[in-house]
Amino acid sequence: MKLSQLLSGIETTKILNFKDLEIEDIDNDSREVFSRSLFFALKGNNLDGNRFVLDAVKRGAVAVISDTANDSVKVPQIIVKDVKKVMAEIAMRFYKPNGNRVKVIGVVGTNGKTTTTFILKSILEQAGYKAGVIGTLGAFYKNAVVEPDLTTPDSINFYKILKDMADSGVEYAVVELSAHAIAQKRTGSLKFEGLIFTNCTQDHLDYFKDFNEYESVKASVFDSHYSNFAVVNSDDATGIKILNNNKIKSFSYGIENPSDVFAVNILNSKNGINFVMNLFDDIVDVYYSSSGMFNVYNCLGAATFASILGISSSDIASGIKNVKKVAGRMEFVENFNGADIYVDYAHTPDGLENLLKSLRQITKNNLYLVFGCGGNRDTSKRPIMGEIAGKYADFTVITSDNPRFEDAYQIISDIESGFRKSSLAYITIQNREMAIGYALSKIGEGDVLVVSGKGAENYQEIMGVKLKYSDIETIKELIAKIKFSGDII
């Protein structure tokens, strides 16, 4: 595609050395640039892409888009105010020839996005559509699996995946739309087929200045400019604001407040959830294979959206039933010594509270918890999560999560400060594997153990290095050691 076509209508502040070249690739990582590429010099939290412009040119970049001119660069330079915004628009144009055939559904919220996307994908497939998912666990469509990087990929990868989905025959892409992605305009001017709002609770206050800004960013996309319609949780305070703003045609779902779609007769057990759903006055019996009241909401959101698309109630119920598991989300790992063991991704105060409340309902004896908090992220939530753990778990092992560039012991201390407000039934063990081993040595008949915070992550990030690590594999390996030798170490 010609450079002039990509730049048509783009607001620029200066253009240097312009030549209308053929662009064969676009990229924002100088290490991946090859011949006839357009390079975007992005400024991130840690690195400034302008430092790598010369390297990109040496590798084959024939044009550069930046917010700063470089006198040493002889190729065309397009200077703009907002490189991220421009990158999203150009990525959409570059991959549009096929990518516009995929209808994109966005799921917005602090918690429940991943599970909701997989439930809706299953319903769509039950109804005969070809569907894919893009989110925290990666991208899944046809026989392809793209490893995860960000909850919502950067705009180049996002549109590249959408194009590949279109080429593979995918009709619907169900996408997790994070607050970061909204703030950074990663989807550009894409208009969504529809949006689902799950909830809004405290998270990412290391990035956003306060909860009001975080909430405002999430709510900002619920406008007819961004989407054809919205499906909104009416039991959430932010959801109520979205519904009352009336900026987009909306449909509501919930349990407590009046809504278009709601659930009654909810039965939560270790084998899953059964409930009766009133789906726009159509009465539907629903079974979902994972426990937790939060999963009722996830099912309701996906079902509401599917019904608006015209999918039958029977296909919706079957699609929900067909979801066997979502990796790292209330995932049952094994029964050991009479206790059920789960792994979950809950890493926010609200997520942890909902997780522990749900597990309490299916715990006959003691509820054990192993968890930590990530480093270089919202520090204010740490004591809050400690207090919640002490309130709902019978015993907690506070440990390391992804400390990143922070001192793991300081993170644990922050959690512990809140924990002491509600309970003294805890221990701190910095090494996550040893923490899980300690918990395994304590559980017995009728107990439940949940290891929370990382879910399906296959790494632990320490000092900028992602070390291979999995909660699920660690649990299985420790149990195998105990069964073989009678000891964990």
C-alpha cells in the first residue's frame, strides 16, 4: 500500500523528505523491522522509540512516524502529535482489505472479561458461526493460538490478528477491551458490533490517577460513536451510570436490580452452577460447569448479547453448557488428601472477595488461600486484599506473585498490614512454590485450597525476567512428590 494512502486524512505537524513509497509492513519494534517497513517511534513507560529510529532504518524501514524529527534520518519522516492514535488508524487501514469482514464484539470491565468472551464464543459456535477470542489468554480461532502479550494487543498486532481471523473465515471476534487499551486508543476508530460491560472495581491505580479516571475511561466507549449497542450489568454502580447516561442503545442484565435479563433459583455447587434465566421473558434452564456467583453474571452478559444477535435460547443454553473450563479461572486442579484445589486469576479486591465468597459456599471445613500481589502496580489495593483474605479465608499463606522490580518482602508487608485488621490466621512465605507446599501440608478432608492471582500465567516476572513458572504445574508436581516420598522437599 502506498504511503500516501496510509496517510490520507491523518493530521500531521510536519513532513520531511516525503516520497510516495510502497509500504509492505508496519511495526513499532525496531528489532522486527524488515525491508520496506513503516516504523512507529512510540514513547512508552520505560523506553522511547525515537532512540531506535536509526536502527529501524538500517534494518529496512523506508519511512518513520514520530512526534519528534530526527536530523540524522534521511527517509520520509511524518511528525504527528499522538503516535499511538495514528498507529491505530494506519494499522486499521493497512490490514483492512480483509479485516473488515470480521464483526468485533468488545467486553469491558475489571473482572469477568476473559470468561465472558469464552462463553460467548461457545454460544456463537453452537449457533453455527465461526468465532474467535482475543484477550488475556491470547488469541484463539480455528486451529490457531497466538500467545498472550497484553490483555488487548497493541494496535498493529490487534489488526494483524483480525486480518488473519478474516482470512481463516472467522465471522465474530470477541475481544477483551482493557482500560489501558481504551486510554491508548489501540482499536483506533473501529466501531464495535456491540459491547458488554461486566463491572468496574478498583484496579490499575498505578496507571490512572484515581478510580474516577479509571471508571471514566471504561465508560467512555459506551457511546453510539463506538458501538451499535451495549449489554450492561445493572447490579454494578458504573453499569447504572452507563444505563442512565443513555448515550447508546442498551440492554441490561443482573440479579438484584430490575433488568431485561436476570437469573433466579441459583444453585452453586462444586460441580458448577444451575439457575433459571429469564431471557427477555423466555424462561431458560442454564448449567455452567464452574462455580461462583460471578459466573452467573458472566453467563447472563454473554446470553443477553447472543439473544440480541438472534441466537435461540436453546443454542444459548447449550453453548453455556459446552464451556468445559476457562484456563486459570476458578479452575479445578486436583483433589488431594480429601481437599479440592483450585487456581484462579483474581488479582483485585473485588475479584478476590467474590472468589472467596463463592468458595465458602462449597467448603465443608476450612478454606485455605495462597496469594500475593504484583509489583510496580497499584499499591493501594494490597492492604485491602489482605483484609479481605483475613475476613473470608480460614487460613492464608501470603506469598510472592510477580514482584517485577519491587522487593517481594515489601509487597508482602503491604498485604500483611491490611490482614492484621481482620485475622491473625496467616503465614508469610516469600517463595511461591514453598508457600503452595506449606498449604498442601495443611489441607485435609472437606477443605478447599485456592491459589490465586496468576491463574493460567506460565511465568513469574522478577527484575524484568519472566521465569518459567505455573501454579497448576507446581501444585501437580508437589502432590506427586508427596505421594512418592511422603515429603514436599
